[in-house]
Amino acid sequence: EIVLTQSPGTLSLSPGERATLSCRASQSVTSNYLAWYQQRPGQAPRLLIYGASSRATGIPDRFSGGGSGTDFTLTISRLEPEDFAVYYCQQYGSSVALTFGGGTNVEIK
Amino acid sequence: EVQLVESGGGLVQSGGSLRLSCTASGFTFTTYTMNWVRQAPGKGLEWVAYISSRSSTTYYADSVQGRFTISRDNAKSSLYLQMNSLRAEDTAVYYCAKARYCSGGNCLLDYWGLGTLVTVSS
């Protein structure tokens, strides 16, 4: 099973600032099949990024994903008020049970 | 517009049973693998179960194997989760989620429902 470790656990930033979130895998992610989800308080998760760097339908271009192998990042170029949320990474390249990272909480400073 | 609406959650005693439902619309349900994912209060996401488009293949998390059963009725565009022998640690919001792509039992989930809360009292 691939273990995903997200850092930091909490990121305290102000609106307009840049956010960089990290997701590290315990072994290489097949075909860079790495996704990012956003979960706002009281809401369901929403797919943001798939294939490490492709934005899902309707996702603003201030969200970008990068990385390969075992190290991946989600960058939010300029934080909007609605971007303060919890972000999860997930790998879907291995043919074993689906697992998520522990999440990064992006909170208002 | 893709919509997934869960129902059937509630309060149940430890050892009891509950059946969750998820009604899908806005896409061709029969074509897609579906999953259940849960989230305990204040915790992260935990995958629970997977069912292929024609129900030929199912997978379960170790934590629910032998107690939970996933099923679907393609004629009704509905997904189900039968939960037996419930434990306090099963308390969570349960989400149904549509798979966009799967590699074996591991899927990219592109749409999620709003979830239904299951509370197991001890």
C-alpha cells in the first residue's frame, strides 16, 4: 500500500498570498496518477487536479499541480476567501485499495 | 449536471444494521464504477467500498470487510451500502462517489454526493 504524507498539516495565510502544499508518496506513483481534492467546511470533497497537473472541469487557473514520482505539490497562486479549506491528495495508479493523504488545512491568518 | 444524493443515515446502536442509498442522475450510471468513502467527525477521508459498473467486482476496506456489502441497481441508477454489525468507529459521514477512471480497485473520483451521517452509539 502506498502511504501519502501531506505537509504542512496546517498552513496559515492571508487572502492574496501564495499557498504551496506538499504530498509525498512512500513509493513512486504509477503514471503520476495523483489527484488533489478540496473540502470546504460542511461540504463534500471536490476534485481539483488529476494526473498530477491537469485541472478538473471548472477549476480556476490559480490552482496548479506539479511533481512526479514520489513528490507532488499543489499551488494556489493567489488565495481567494473561498480557497480556505482542507486539501487532500490521493493516488490512483496502484491496483490496491484507494488511499488519501491526511490533509492540509489552509486557514486564514 | 451530475448529482449524487445519499440517504438512509441515522442513529443506530452498536451491533445494529443500516442500509445507505445513493441516487444518481446526470450521467449514464450503468457505465461507471462507484465507491463509498467515509469521514469520521473531524478526521480525514477513508475509502470504504468499490463496485464495478455491472456489479461483477467489489472491493472493501479491511476495516469493513465481512460486515458491509456494496451493491447497485442500474435500472434505478442507485447505489447501496448494507452495513451490519456496526461499531462506534463506523460513525462517520458516508459519501458516494463516481469514478472517472480506475486501476484495479483504485479510482479517481470526479463527483461526490453531499453525504449522509451515520452515528453508532455504544
